Amino acid sequence: MIPSPELQIEFSVALAEIRQLMLQEALKETVRKLDIPSLDRELAANVPGHSLTQLASHGIRGEMLFPVPLVLTANPRLIGYYRLLYGYSQKEFYTTATGAGRFISMETKGILRSALSPDIETLCKEMCEAGAQLLTGIAGKAVTIALLDDLTLLTLGPQLRGGANVRRGTAGIIQVFNVIKELVQDHIEASGPRFIRVRNAAGRQVRIEFAADPDIVIREEMRADSFRNIVAIEVKGGTDFSNIHNRIGEAEKSHQKARGAGYVECWTIVNVDRIDMTMAARESPTSNRFYRISSLVAASGAEFDEFRDLVTAMIGIAGTTS
């Protein structure tokens, strides 16, 4: 069965928002409010004359390809437009090596800190040099507004996909967290978006928490600020079967750290139903158990029953039967 195009639907929503924030639509709206003679003076001061002439021969204004302080000060997010147009990912552009790392809040928050205002002209000059190289490289083709838009989208696509993968991973963690919450519901003393606190049969407090690495941990409090690390859970929420080996490898690295931190059990939960459990055990020998998100969310079947029984046993509470 052909799957639902959920990712592309998400992309279309994100793209509509990004167009208004920092693509050509946002640039044109910003320029509409600027003093054009002042803008032209800054373009002449920062952009090689032959580049402006070349753009003009195609009926395109200079700011469509070249950033200047007047534009980026009026709308700091537009630094993202030029970054995308030149083909730089956020990871390679906002670094100390490029000198642009200090300016990342312009794109992400729309803020140009006053301390950086004196440096914005230097940034624009360096970006204009990159823009001139780009223009020279595509000079053999007809330079159009549509082509410039296409170039930004070519860079934006992987960025949106990467963000979607992160969100999908987070969604998987939340699903597993909610399954556990349902299993311990009758014993919860306190809970929040990222933690659950229960009291076990021995009268000790047990915490189920989101963590950075691994994703979910279960710890029993022995005394104030002293815990017994019980279960480390690594959740791989990606649905791409072809990438399952990489995900299992990532889980193994996480569980090796968890073992070093004293966790008794290490579980890996994946979002791929066709996983070969024998292969998974071979590629992540540190994982004690492997589960599928779909089986846990379904709350039925042998896989879910084992998960439920182990969670309640490890925490030390009375479990319920399905």
C-alpha cells in the first residue's frame, strides 16, 4: 500500500510560513518599505558593478541576489533567504569559521543585536562576494526570479526534511512515554510533560523522565539525591526501513553510555514494523529488549504484554492485565 504523503503535507504548511518569513515574498515586502535611493547606494557600495549590470539586463534588482545592511537591518530574518539562495545549510553557514555564527539569531529569532550592528556591513560584503560567484556560475543560463526561488528551495528541502525527522523522533518518544504513563496511572503521585513520579510497593519514589541520551529513563530514589538506575530506553521514531541499521547503531552507542552509568536494563524501541529482531540483537548487543512503537500503542499482543509486565516489575508496582 502506498503510504500517506504526511511529510509532504507538513512541508507545504512549513513552506507557506517560511515564504512569509524569509523568502522572496518577505524580501519584496521589506524592500517596499525602504528608501530605494538609499538601497541603491548600498548596493553600489557592496556589489561588483558588473554583477548589478548583469542582473539589470535580466530585469532583476540587485537585492534579489545580494544582501546589504539596509535590508538585513529592516528584516534580520532575510539573512536566511541569502543563505538558502547561496546553497549553505545552517550547520555549515553559522560557524565560527565563517564568522557568521554570531548572527544566527537574525534568522531564528528575527533579532539583530545592537552589539553586532557595526559588523553587519562586513558580513554583507562577504556574502555579496559569494553572490557574485554564484551569478558568474549561472551566467550561461537565463537568470530569472523563478530560478532564484528554485535555488532557495533546493537548499530548504533537506532542512525541512531534517526538521521533520527530528519532530518525528520526538513524537515517537512522546508516544512511548504516554504508554508508560498509562501503565502506571494508578500509582502516579505527580507528573508533567517530561516526568512521572510514582510510589512503588517498597515505599520508594520512582521517576520516569525524558532525558537527552537515552530518551527515557526510569530511576528509583534510594535516598535524597541518590538513585538506582533501572531502565534506559532509546526510542527511534523514524519510519524509513532503509535507515534502520543506522538507528540501531545509534541506540547501541546510547546504551553503552547507559551501561556505564549503571542502568540495569537497556531497551530499544523502533517505529519500523518489519524489523528483524535477530539482526537488531546482533547490531545492538547492549539492548536487552526490542519493541515496536505500533505494538505498544496498540496495547495488545504478546509484545505489549511483555513490555507492560517488565515496566511494572522494574518499577515495583502491581500491574494490570489486559
